[in-house]
Amino acid sequence: MMTEPPKSGGGDEMCPICNKPKSQHKPEEILECSKKIRDFHDAKEDKGKK
Ligand SMILES: [Zn+2]
């Protein structure tokens, strides 16, 4: 059985990097975006460090 694609406003997780639902990413995009998200968090953590 196929799962129904969520409509806008559904529970699909949006990517903060490219503003697309994560389900619409290509595998390369998922890699790229998750890497950028990680860099973003790392930068944040760096700021808190002295
Ligand atoms: Zn993305």
C-alpha cells in the first residue's frame, strides 16, 4: 500500500535550508542539507564556548 502524500500544512518535516519538505529531497540534497544544518548547529555551539 502506498502512503498518501501529505498536503500542505501536514505533518511533513520542512527543511530549513531549502524550505522544501524533506520527502521531496533527492538523496544528494538530503546529504547536503543535513550537513548544512549540522554546520549551523556547530557554529551555534562554538559561540557558547569560550
Ligand atoms: Zn533541504
